[in-house]
Amino acid sequence: MSTNEAILSAARRSAQAHGYGGLNIRDLAEEVGIKAASIYHHFPSKAELGAAVAKRYWEDTAADLETMFGETPEPLDALRKYPQIFRRSLENENRLCLGSFMSAEYDDLPEPVKQEVLTFADVNVAWISKLLKAAGVVAPEESEARARAIFAAVAGAQLMARSRSDISLFDTLIKSYRDAGLLPA
């Protein structure tokens, strides 16, 4: 793994546990095994590092979503699997989705980081909307609103489960969304 990749990986783990505000250059450098000044060689500012981490996160999520749909060509089946994207963060040391964590810090984020955080939400909503339309779950003109509701609900379930260190709460909430008809059963 290159130094750049090691920095991004360490920063992602840190941001998922502590948010953008918790990104500490010295701690990241120590984890990667380099001097703090070396991080600035790769990322000239904390804002650039934060934006790179957030961008990589939404790019990875977009790729995961497309892989999920490729492996599960039935739109309803892929929609049923969507919550797994968020559950994985909880399975990884009770971490929170980086996009959700940084969204909570939105007012305090540098502009480049804000743009990447918004893109994360847009990528999720667009994918869900596309599958809702393909499955015929809602009328095309209602798909974006429903997609936003699904995204918000799944992210909210993750937040509640993380705050209680209880992944079974996430599963219970997702089941309740299915029972209520928000998510496909």
C-alpha cells in the first residue's frame, strides 16, 4: 500500500470514529508510521485530506452499490440489500458512515469537504431512486422523495444503533421500515 493510500485509510477509520473534527494529523502520522510533516506533502491541508477521504468514501460506496446491483439484477432484491452498506460500518468496531458523521458536522466543514459530503448523499439517493423506478415501486415522479426517505431512515437507524453499541437495534429498525412499507419486504 502506498503512503498516500495508507494515509487515506487511516483518515477514513478516524473520521468514521471521530468525524472530521477528530482528524488529527499527528495521530494519523503515528498510525501510518511517518512524520506529521510528511502528511502535508500528500495533503497540503486538513481540508484537502478531509475532502479526499470523503470523495474516496462516496466513490467506494458508489462502486459497492453498482456491484450490489450487478450481483443482484432484480431491483427489489438489490434494494433489500441496501441497508447492508450501512450495517458494515457498525460491524467494523461500531463505526458510523463517514458521510453521516460529516453531515452532522456540516456547518463546521471546509467548503471542499461539504461538497463531497453532499455528493455522498446524492449518490445514494440517485441509486435508490433508479432502483425504485426500475422495480416499479413508486411512480417515477415520486422516486426521488422516496429515495431520500429511505436514505435518511437507514442512516438514522445506523446512528441509533451506534449510539447504543447495539447492531441488533439496526436490524430491528430496518425490519420495522420493511413492515411499514418504506423498504421493500
